[in-house]
Amino acid sequence: MHSYSLSAPRTYGTLSQSNTGLGDLKISWKATYLPDRSYYRFAYGFVAFAATGNPNAMKPAGPKNQDELKLFGCVTTKETDYAVANLNLGAIVNSEGRENRFIYKLGLSYEASRHASLIGEFAGEVQGDKDHDSLDMITGIRLSPTPYSVLEMSYTKNLRTYREYGWDDRWEFGTTIRW
């Protein structure tokens, strides 16, 4: 679901506009059942982005009306009894082949209590060989009120981008049900 307000007449040639509705769909899967090596743990997965939203109303950033598939791998290391470091590497393949990207993420999570974890990450992507890259700083909290449910909240600050438009700050909220 999205809600935005846009006021950039020189960029888009229109006066202020806003939109609220259902945007593109994202479906993800991550497997962490590979053998546990105590200090190192490995995982892999995918995220499928289906272009189901209205591309004319969904400005400002990213490919419009194109499906994408993200493939990634992750290695996790236990730094202390409460801190865990993560390194994610992968690729995003665009359905039209014009915006394929290499992605990376380096993060640290700290278990503040049995039900809450604090998270800090640097995440970026590099598009093809065009020297187009972006870098975000992400901070968040993950709450697990029960063994089968997770609530998440994160704040993302865009530190570097090659795009001439997009967002500078973003809040995200989510939930996960496990079985």
C-alpha cells in the first residue's frame, strides 16, 4: 500500500499531486535450513516483484511496469551472545533486461531482550556497468511478541543515489507469521 504527496513542477511539469492505493506486489522466500556451522550460518532466497500497480500514478523512483526477480545469498556470524553480523550478496534481474543490478547489504543486529532486536544496516546496489550506484542506511526494530509472529519497523536514509529523483527518507512497517 502506498501514499505519497509530490510537489515537483520543474521535474514532472505538473502541479502538486498525491495518490493512495495498492501498488506493486512483492512475494519473498528465504531458506535457512542449510547445515548450521555454529559460528557461520548460510541462507538463500528470492523476492519476486510483480508490477500490478498503476505505473502512471506510482512515480517517483524505480522501473515502471516491469517485473523483477531478486536472487540472494546470506552468511550470518555470531559476534557475541547478543550480536549477529550479516552479509548479503545478490542480483536483481529485470524482466526487460535494462535495469539488472548487483546488490549488497552489511548489517548488525543486537538482541536487546528476548522479544526485541535492534538492527543497523548499510545496503546498496550497482546497476550494470554504467557506474550507477546507491547506498542506504537502515535502522530498525524487530519485535517477536510470540514465537510465531514478528512485527517490524524500519527507517531508511538514502545516502547516495544516481537517480535525479526518488526518496530521501522512508519508513516501513511489516509483519511476519511463521509456522
